[in-house]
Amino acid sequence: MRLPFRFSTFLSILLLAACSAPVQRSSDSTETITQASRPVSEKGNEVVLYALGLIDTGYRFGGKNPDAGLDCSGMVSYIYSRATGLQVQGSAADIARRGRPIPRSELRPGDLVFFNTLNRSFSHVGIYIGETRFIHAPSSNGKVRIDRLSDVYYAQRFEAARTLFD
């Protein structure tokens, strides 16, 4: 059963507040991402709030809606369409080609992060939510979840950051 959007938005805000404490990297240093040169985007915040409402949605290769399951690019397409009206389609690599490159240091909520997880450039995509965290639909563990860019697995496979705003 899906919760009404307003209620899930409220829950998402609570989740963001609860998760705002910095977490240490495996090397005992805290990773920070500055946002001084790029102001927070209202559309980006909408994307994040919508994405948080999909936590624990099941994974399905090629999935494009939460009822049937989502893969990473399907999740991004679904969220951007619903939250902003932007039509973002195709594979993670297709989405990467559409986005404007930004430095990792300038990530802001709603931007996209790309990884090489299949020995192929831009084979995985997630949505940056802030505080070095991103939400994505990985095939491992089979559910939409939040991870950190500083987690060893993702830090080693990070490729690029892109924005679809501005």
C-alpha cells in the first residue's frame, strides 16, 4: 500500500532530519561537499522528497514504475517526471549524456551521480540527496535505498556528477 504523497513527504522530511549527522568514512575522515557556488534548487528538493517516498520499493531490471519495480534509470525517469515534469528516458548512460557535467564538490540535492558498476561507463545512476548521500535502485539487495558516496564500493566506482537543472 502506498501512502498519500503529502504524508510520505512529511515522513521524508523527518528521515532527512534524522540522517543529517555526519558519518565517518572507512579512513576515519569526514567527506564534505560544498554548495557555495550553486544555490539549492527548489526542483532538486522536490526530486529528493519524491525519491525518499520510494525507499524500499522493489528492484526490477527494466522497471519503470514502483508498482512493478524500478531499476536505477527507471527510478530517475519516474521521479523526474512526477516531481518536475521533466521527461528523462533511457539508460543511465543516456541520462548522463543529457545532463550538464558538474564538479563532485558542487553537488546539490536533486543532481545525479553516476557509477561504473558493470565494467561499463555510466552503468548506474542515483539521485544525490545531500550530506554525501544518494538514493538509488541497486540490483543488489533488491530495493531502493540510500547509500553514501564515501562507501568503499561506490567511492571506487564513482564516475561523474550531472545536473538537469539550470
